[in-house]
Amino acid sequence: MLASGQAKAQIVGDDGLWLAGAYSFSDELGGFHITGVRGMGTKADPIVVSQELISATPVTLVIRTTRPIRPFESPDFYANGILYMRVEFLNNSGQAWVEFEFELQELLGQASVFGDGLSFDQRTTDKSNISSDSFAEFNRDFEPYDKLLFRNGKIDPQRTGAFGFLITDFTPKRQFYLVQDPRIPTA
């Protein structure tokens, strides 16, 4: 049974959209499969996106709002520009991942810039909202892009790993992208 305020995700029809909180999530750009989505997007109930990656190449999660955009309003009714996320991966690539990088993009294939308002909570130095169960360290890079690079760990083939972070979007758009890049050892 779900606690009050928690939302169960659902997949909608043949379009491959998974719904949770005020957002939908899609693997439509290929290279991976979403296997589950749940949560509201709050600190107490982050949106959890479970995925299976079938290669060690970058893949892109498409994120869209499903409710009206109203910054700083209740996440029960609006996409408010504050999205706590946890992403869980099954490594089905056949190779160990020794680093993992995330990049936010407002426009597909273009680096996020300061003026777009989209970031991994760039306005604060608080690191308590960033976590991983598989990597001991991370770096946040801002401008001319918004990236999180996790290091000092690994996710072996057929193992799972999880990451948590806060996405803020102070000039919210209806759609943005999360590039997910598992890194393999280099010779």
C-alpha cells in the first residue's frame, strides 16, 4: 500500500511513456529500456526510474511535463521546476562500468547553458542531494553544460547501481533530456 501523497507509476499505451508525479519518462531514443517508474518527485518521495542498459554507450532519457508548469507550486498538481530523482540501472552491457556521467540538455544534443535555468541544483553547493550506491566520489560541472560524473567505484555486468540527484528548472520547459553515459575501462 502506498503512503498518502505517493503515486504509483503507470505505462501508457503504445507510446512508451511512463508516468510519475508531474512528468513522463521515455526510452524512445533507444539503447536502453525503462523497466519501472514510481514516485512524486519530492525529497520524501523521489521519482525512481529503473532501467536496463544493453550497451556501454550514452543513452538519453526523454522527460516531459504532464501537468501545467507553475514554479514552486505543489508537485501534487503542477510541474514546479524541482524534481528529486533516483535512477537505477541494470548493467546488461557485458562490460564493467568504472564511471558514470549524467548530462542535462534542454535541447537534444546541445549543452545546457546558465540562461536555460536547467541544472543539477546549480544554485547551491549542498551535496546532500547527490548520491550513489556504487561510486564513492562525484564532480559537478556547470557551464557550458550541466554534468554529474561519478567515479571511484564500478558496476559489474548483471549488477545494479543507483544514483540520486536533484534537478532544478527555474525556467521550466515541457521537455528536457537526461543523457546517461556509463564509462568502461580504457586500455
